[in-house]
Amino acid sequence: MVLSSLRPLRSRNFALIWSAALVSNIGTWMQTVALGYLVTAGTRNPLWTGAVAAAAFVPNGLLAPVGGALADRFDRRRWLIVTTVAEAVLALGMAGLAADGAGPGTLTAVAFAGGVASAIGFPTYQAMLPDLVPRQDVLGAVSLSSAQFNLGRVIGPALAGVVLVVGSAAWVFAANAASFAAVVVALVLVRLRRRETVRSGPGIVRRMAEGARLAAAIPGCRSAIVLISVVALVGSPFIGLIPAVAVVGLHGAQGGSHGAGATSVLVTGQGIGAVAGALAIAPVAAALGRRRMVTAALVAFPGALVLYGIAPGLWGTAAAIVVVGGCYIGVLSGLNTVIQLHAPEAARGRILGLYMMALGTIYPIGLLVQGAVAGAVGIRLVTVASGVALLVVVAAVGLGRPRILQALDDPAGPAGVGDAAVGGPAGAVA
């Protein structure tokens, strides 16, 4: 008997895309690690380290609505092939530049271009998920996609370290370029029903505005975007502050000179928790119902943050962050699935783009604010306070505005999910 959490992999289309995305994601994490190392080793300047990381990350938040509008404008499979090929070309170009000894400015510019390609392509990948599996497997598909991302984050850096030792950063970039081929091949092989694409009509700005109006008008979509905005501001910054917990928060226990090792342990712990949580989501949702599962995750996540903030020593903190990682994935996957099921098929990309923009732009703000406060009062206290604050907000919403949480229920009919998701892969190839 196939575990319910793995059931989406029985769908041929999803299995192809998921496997290819895992290969590509491993390559992307390899490049992220190698690029940070190359720039840092070449400049000995943390400013360049931050700049090259931001160059790849910032476009994902700012350009997600543009990517969503394009996902609704073009044939999604073909558009994703185009953006994937663009990412491969840029990675290959970076390999050549690294081999020629290019400076940090040039490498940062190419990293930014790669971030742009990713930003306008990723909403298309997200919008395709309900077309790859039956309706009842959408939550499982979203959860497995989260597991895939975290597996890549664990495997990719380790492989990057090996390649950097036996070869060079240019080899890593070339490997990343090759990894995109898996996605292109999978997209060529998938069979999807045709969907109508917009040949003419309003421009991209007006289409994004229409998507925003739809998101505001549909209670489930509106609630998911509001909730992810709050979580991004108050809860999500724990990810970027892991090194601060490892080096500063654990000082006197396992921190100090052990900061690098402690950081690695905590990052790995979060990844393990995220994968385990992603695999547990579908069975929990089947037992409780999707809305109750999301609500439970919204309550458990801040509680886990408090536990993470007060846990003693490195291994106690590592155990706590495993729980945090699992609960956080429950929140992300649950709210993402609400968008997938409630958004009209023709506007799914644009509404998902708004969801991703909220997460991608508000998270850095919360990270900066909490980092600044932590410098004054301590990272442990800020971690506990963020958990308490998020729990208070969730409780206030549940008691004062219960309709926000009630809107997370599954839609009454299948209108929010395209017919292809219900009917499976049969039909003409798009």
C-alpha cells in the first residue's frame, strides 16, 4: 500500500516533474554554495557575500507577480521550458566566467539575471501542480514539492563541497547548467490537456491588477495571503537567524569557535524536520481535514519557535528546530494548497505570484527587524518573543475574525481546480 503522503508520485506527470525538479534543485544549491565561496574567497569582503546572495534572492520576491501573469498568459509547459533553458544558459555562462577569473561584480550580475529567470518561471511551476495530480492529491503534491526543495538544500551543499575539493567552482556551475536538462526533458515528456491561452487582451500590468482584485475577492485566497504575510514577518525570520542562534545564542554552550559546526547542525536539523513534516502532512490532513491541519500548524509553529528559543545546548536546540521545520512546512504547504484549490484556473498563476511576493518581500523585512532587535536584547529572547507574538496573532484571528480561518476550507465545488486536475493526464498534449 502506497503511503498517502507519497500518493501523488503515482501520477506519471507529477513523478516526472518532481524527480527532475529535485535534480535541478540540487544543482541550484550547489551553485549557491560555490558562488558564495568563490566571491568570499576572492574578495575577503562579507559585503560581496551578502550582495551575491541578495542578487539571486531579491527577484523572486519582486518579480513573482510578473511571473504569475506570464504563467496565465502563455502555455505553461512551454513557458517553463523557455525559462529553464534561460537559467541553464546563464549557469553555463557563469561557469565560463569563473574559469576566466571574472570579478565579483560580473558574477553578481549573472546571479541576478539567473534570479530573474527563476522568478518569472517558478510561479508557472506552482500553477502547474493541480494539473499534474487528481484534486485530492494537490496538498500531497505541494508537500512533496516542499520536501524536494529541502532535500536539495541538504544534498546540494554536500555535493558542492566535494566538487570544489576535486575540481573548481566552474565545475559546480557547469553541473548546475546540466541539471536543468532534467527539467526540460520531463516537460517534454509530460502529457497535459490543452488549456486556452490568451492571445490578446489587456497588458501585463492590467492583468496583474485583475489578479490582485480576484485574490482580494476570493475569501480563501485573501486569507492565505494575509496569513502568509503575518507568518513571513513574525515567524519566518528564524531561518535567516540560524547562524546567530548557533554562534551567539549558544555561546558558552556549543557556540564560539564551534559556531560553524553548530550552524551546519541546525540548518541540517531544519531540513530534516521539513522533509519529515512534508511527508506527514497528507496523512494528518486526511485525519483532521485540510483546514484543521493548517490551523493546527499555525498554532504549533509559534509554539515550536518558543521551544527552539529556550532549548538548552546545541543538541536540545537541534531537536527543537527539527520540530520547527516540520511545523513551518505545514504552514507553507497548507496555505499554498488553499491558493491552488481556490484560485480560478485562468488566474492561478497571478494569485500564486502575489502569494510568493508576500512571502518573498516581507520575510527580509522581518529578518532585518528581528536581527536589529536581537543585537540589543539577545537572539534567544527575540526567538521566544516572535513565537509568542505569532501565537497571539493567530489566537486573535481565531477568536476575533474566525472567518479568516474558516475561509481556508476546501471550496464547495471543483471550480477552483482545472478539469485537467480532476481528469488526470488524458487528452491532447499541450
